[in-house]
Amino acid sequence: MKKAKSCAIFGNTYQPKKCEAVQMLFDALAEEGIEPLIDSPFSRYLREEMNVAVPSHRLIEGDNFSADFAVSMGGDGTFLTTAMRIGAKQIPILGINTGRLGFLADFSLADISQTLRSLQSESLRRERLGVLQVESEGQMEGYPFALNEVAVLKHDNSSMISIRVDIDGEYLTTYQADGLIVNTPTGSTGYALSVGGPVMLPGSRDIGLVAVAPHGLTVRPLTLPDSVELTLTVESRSHNFLVAVDGRSESCQDSTRLTIRKAPYQVTVLKRPQTTFLRTLRSKLLWGSDARNVEK
């Protein structure tokens, strides 16, 4: 059994009170003899803004790094950023929730010592999550992989957009809507769920196709196997639109053609053995709860 010797640490820089608790993580890592590698902006924030006694460590500059596992400190947004930085490195991610809901980041700092002991004894469960890849005709410049979703959206001050969708080269339909979301099972409990998309269980090997405010009562969410290739051709009266890849958005010109398919790698997430997706649905999304049964 190989024990972890190094840990890549990523965190947000806009939760000052919660970031103070990072000292608990450093102490727990020291107890297990695990070397911390800290993302450079996060390290600078802890030292200069929070006056945290950061232990001796190596800095992570850019994406050229390696570690036995990674820690994401923050909410689900920080987790998505961490997954982007990890990319195809196959480094498992342990999400410590210092945000609000924490659907992806579900560990707490209160039990970090026990969590690291469980990691070293290989008691934590590893869950592999599918990723989407988006390509365009030379216009997009950002990171092209999404753990949650790829969303095509209108600009705030423009009218609805037209989105032609072809599946494996066959025409499906042209959506007249404020936008269209292509989501993974992981992203099915995020943006897609808020606009009426279905919840997908992890490992279902599906992707969702959910319109945002469609102009037509016959438009419903669609679930597709993740083996398909989607082609989206967008037209807009303002001659531009937004493409949001896990919330990282950039503007594209009218008639840009996007190709979306399953990425050639997966993201590995560390989970408690007793944590299941169905239990998370009940506890964090209050799935099936009836407000009439809650005493006022």
C-alpha cells in the first residue's frame, strides 16, 4: 500500500474568515508526513492577507506539477477550478467545503485529521467523473474541458438566439431560446437542474441537453449517451453570443460552430465510503422533502 507523500492545495481568495481554518489542514498534513504544494496565488493570499503561518512548501506555478492527491478548499466553484488545474493528470481531488452547499466538496475541516488517516489507509472511495470537451472553428481561447456543463447563452442585452443542433451528423432541431446547456451527470444538479433538466446518477454515461427559456412548449430536456458528438451552430441578432465552460465564459461571433464530445479523460474525486449520491440528494438538495411536514 503506497502512502501519499505530497498534496497539491488550491483555494479561493475571497473567504477570509474561512481561510483561517487552513492551519488545521497544514497541521494534519504535518502529522501524516505529507508535503504541501500550494498554488502560488493562494499561498500569497494566506501569507500577505490572512497572516497565516504557512509552512515551508513548494509553490505551484501554472500547470506543471505533480502530487499524490489534491485538496480543494472552498465551495463547488473552487472545486471546478481545481479540476481544471488538475486536467488529465489523474490526481484524485479531496474537496473541503468552506462554502455553502458543497455538493462536490463534501469534506469538512473539522474531521480533516481522520480524513487524511482514511486516505493513507485507502479507506476513501474513488469516484470517476466524466468530462466534456468543446471545440470551435478557431475562436475560443479558454480551457476547453468542462466537468459540469458547456452552456451557449445570449448576451444580457440581446434577444433570444437560434441554436441548430446536429447529433452525430444528423439534424435534431433548431432551438429558439435564451441558451442551451450540454451537461454531464455531475452538472445535472447545477445549472441544468435550475432550468428543469433531469438529475443523472454518477456513472450513468449520459449527457443532458437542456434549453434555457425556450420559445416553444414542445421543447423538453433530452438525455443522450455520452458516445455522441454534438454540433451546435449559433445565430444571433447581435451577431455574438456567450459560451460558458463550467462558468468560464467568453464571447463568440455569430455562426460559430461548436463541437462537443466526451473528453479523453475523467476526473477522480475522493469520497467517504458511507457517502452515496442518493444520500447527498436528500441531505443537500432536500430531495422529496415536504414543507407541509415541517413545523413552523
